[in-house]
Amino acid sequence: MTKLNIQLACQSLKQGSIIAYPTEAVWGLGCDPYNEAAVSKILSLKGRPVHKGLIVIAGSIDHFGPLVSRLSSAHRDTLNASWPGHITWLVPDPDQLIPQWIKGSHQSVAMRVSAHPVVQELCSAFAGPLVSTSANEAGEEEIRSRLILEDKFADKIACIVDGELGQAAKPSEMRDLLSGEIIR
């Protein structure tokens, strides 16, 4: 992975474009979660309805600042014990800090701090979290091959961040922070 590739990806994100990047298990599509037009592009590209919501990924818990700081110390401890890692938590957002176009019809936001070095470097350079959704059309198989990714999406996205997929066999586990229930 080159610094130039990360810089290009960050410029693209700031311009409202979509990028692809490697995660722990599959290739992901990402954009600035606070840019509604960019999020709409990802949803359209995937054929994913907005009501389902999207995952937001970060390289550090600090990228989720105000949302995490409002949680109880027990809930913060739960997040800190599993992050960085391969667990996505559904975190309550009673103060509506995260846009509804990210949460969809949910009151919680799906968020994760990744242990993947490319994701960590990308979020650090971007200075914030990114949308993270698998690089596939809704209902299709997740993409694990860069060649397939390029074939399906290269002409529809701004850039592909260099890097290898992690060793996880499947996308992140998803849990509800308040109940501990495993959602997927």
C-alpha cells in the first residue's frame, strides 16, 4: 500500500466519491458517512434500500467521539474490549449524532473499529469514520477477489485502495450493545 494511494482515496472521499478497500474478510465500498449524496450513490450502486442502514467503520474509537462518550462506562468497556476487532456493534444514538441516511429505519448505528491495517491507515488519513458495506450488489455474493472487484466496480468508483484482505472467513459479527444479542 502506498501513501499516494491513501491520499488519492482521501481526496476522492472528500469530493463525495466512492472508493473500494480491503477489510478483514471481503472487499468493501466506502464513502464519507456525512455526505448524503455519496451515501445515496453507494445505496444506488448496490441496489440497497436506505431503510436497512449501513455500517460505519473507523480505525480508532476516537473517530466515534461524541457518540461513544455519551455511553455508560460499562458500554464503553464492552466496546474497548472488542475493538479493534471483527465485531460490529449496534450502538444507540438518542441524540441523533449520526445521520438517518446511515441508520436507515433504526435508532442505533452499526459501527466497528477495524483491526485491518489498511482500514486503520485510511480512516486515520481521512480523520474520521467511513461507510463500510460489502462490495457487491444486494443479494449477491461478497467479493473476495480484486479481479472480480475491478470487473464489477472499477468504472463506477473513484479508486481501489491497495492491500490484501484479512484472514476472516466471513463479514463481521453484529451485536446489539444494549442487549448483547448476536444479530448476525
